[in-house]
Amino acid sequence: MSEQRVVRPTPISGFPEWTPQVRAVEQRWLDHIRAGFESFGFASVETPSVESLDVLMAKGETSQEVYTLHRLQADAKDDSDARLGLHFDLTVPFARYVAQHFNELTFPFKRYQTQRVWRGERPQEGRFREFTQCDIDVINVDSVPLHFDAELPRIVHQVLSGLDLPAWTLNVNNRKVLQGFYEGLGVKDPVAVIRAVDKLHKIGDEGVREILHGDGLTGEQADACLALARIRGADVAERVAALGVTSELLTEGLDELTFVLDELADLPEGSVVADLSIARGLDYYTGTVYEASFDDDPGYGSICAGGRYENLAGQFIRRRLPGVGISIGLTRIFAKLVAEGRIEEGRVCPTDVMVVVPGAERRAEALRTGALLRERGFNTEVFHSTAKVGKQIQYAAKKGIPFVWFPPFEDGGAHEVKEMGSGEQAPADPTDWRPAAG
């Protein structure tokens, strides 16, 4: 008989995974985020992990990030998988979903979606090839009221404030401000300039200036673009006006940005800040844009981002369906805190009570006890063998199970429960037992 080949297990770069006690914390975070979204009336949807490449490529320059799908042993004559890819975000699949289910939905449609996404990026700190996003979006027919542009940051503030995170700030801008300013400067391709400015935090002023010169901007135009990007904080409209550039689109964008900031003025100071360097590189954003980062590590990457898009769903249906959305980068946030030791790990397992099996002849009694406790809401595990009682207790201790239950060891005997933390053991009835308070 030939010896089985052993494949050495190694982690795959860019695909994080957690131990059970860390995963337990991540699940609590997901529950918290979901409850926060639902508290504002957002409904959950889930879309397939794969979309047709036509959907994924409908908007934005993302071809280099898309993982395509094919079978290892695919039939050469079967090309059914040839035009499928893993989704790189949740906004484009959501737009397709809305178009497909248009007649079944009530508008404005407010949805949240928490799923994994995949991007073919080079893995590095804060960047993964597989990660979880938590999105909320509002889509409506013909127009989305501007107050939703302010409601989404408010939701994110409430949700993230309920997690034990390092200090962070949500920066807000408006693509109309950028495009209108560049048009007022006489720039021929404002979208190319937006893409360049979006790299400002990565490559700095001189790196952006070099790109702008390559795109045909004069030194004066490039200086003006960088001056705009340096504006942050209060009195945004006045400071933009001081640059001496005007256009109708610029005025419209500043009015919208001011409205959003005014709507959020009741949040703690510094929570939401105007930052005219925020551009968001994806092509589908047309108005308000958001980007949040940790105050003490802005280079780590955005932990929350999004914006307004005028007609992304219109790629799939002959209706005008604008929307606005924002996404929490759960994996990026969580991975940083895990790496820095800031996560207080949860229990190794969710079991509240482990029922001891005294012997083979008493297993039925142990199973009945476990069923009773489960019916009353306790996560209950019945030990898997008839090992010595000491080994069973040792197993419970290693898994951090707080209570060990002893069913009767003989007919007519009493049930007892042991509190593992204190070591105290006392008689108990599985039909009405409750752990002592505290």
C-alpha cells in the first residue's frame, strides 16, 4: 500500500482566517452592525458570490481586480463559466439586483448587505484578496433625497461608536465640487484628474503633480488642483471661493456638501469633516463621497467608504435609479485590531453547559438532560464518550465551558451542576435551573 502524500498546510496570503475565540468576537461585531442597520429600517439582501463579467464590468475600471471563474477539469466545449467572476464589491451586484427585482421592491429601497468580496490585489497590511464588507445603500426611482447622504454617515457613526475602536474620522466631499472646479479651470478631462487626486494620500503632492502634468495640465492648473485638495475642515465654501474658480457644477456641489455637514452638526465635534482631497477612484460616484480612516494611522487605508451614484442600476434597466451607499470594511478594521492585540478574545466554544455521561447505561439520561437544557435556551453539549469523569471535566475546562452538569449516576439519584469558575457544586433541576446572578 502506497504512503499517502501529505500536503503541508500553509496560510494563503490575503485570505485571513481566525481561531474560534477570535471568530466569536467577529460574529458579535457582525450582530452589532446588523442590528444598527436594521434600527434605521434597512432590509437584508444577499447576492451570489459570482456575477457575469458583463455586470462586473458595467461601470468602472476594475478589470485587473476581478477573479474569473473556471473549472479545473472544464470541458473544452462548455463555456458556461467563461463569463463569470467573483464580485469585487457589493454595490455593482446590488444595482443588478435592483434592476432584476424592480417590480418586487418598494422604493426608496433601503438595503444592507454583509458578504465577502474578492479583489486580485497584492496582499499587504490592510489589503486582502478576500474580505467582508458591510454595505448600506438607498436606491430610488428618478431621485434620492439628499438627506440620505447625511443619514448614512449618521448610521455608520452610531454603529462604529458601539465598537471598541481607536479614534477615527469620516471625511466627506462631493464629486461635483471636484469636477466643477476642474471644469472651471479649463481642464479637458476632469475624471482623469479625479483619479489622480484620489492617489494623493499614497503618492503625495509631487506624485500627483507628475500625473497631472502627464495629463496635459499646466503648472498653474496643477497648483490649483492641489490647493483645492488641501482644504479641510470648516468654512469650505468660502475657502474654495478664495481660489477664484467658478462654475455652476461647483456651486451645486458646495451647496450639497454644506447641507450634509449641517445635517450632521449635532454629532461629536470632529466625527465628520469636510476634506476636499477625498475623490474615490471608482467611476460610478457622482456626488457625495465618504472615506473614513483611523486618526493615528491614516496610511493604513480607508475603513469605511462610499458615495452617491446617479444611474448605476440604469446599466441594467431602462429606468433612472440613482442611489447612495456606504460600506464598512469589517475585515480591514478587525484584522488591524487583532494584529495589535486589541481584541479581547471570546470563548473557545459557545457551550454554556456540558452534560457528563456517567456510563453507557446512563447515556440516554444524559441526552434527555441535554435536550431539556437546550429547550430552555442553554447551549448544551453532551460529552461524546464514556471516558472517566475526570477527563470529561478536564475537557470542559480546556474549552472554557462555564458549567458541568452531572445527571443521576444511579436510578433515583439527584442532578448536580458544577460552576467551573468557583468550583462550587450543588443539586439542580434541569427544568428550572438558572445560573446564579453575577
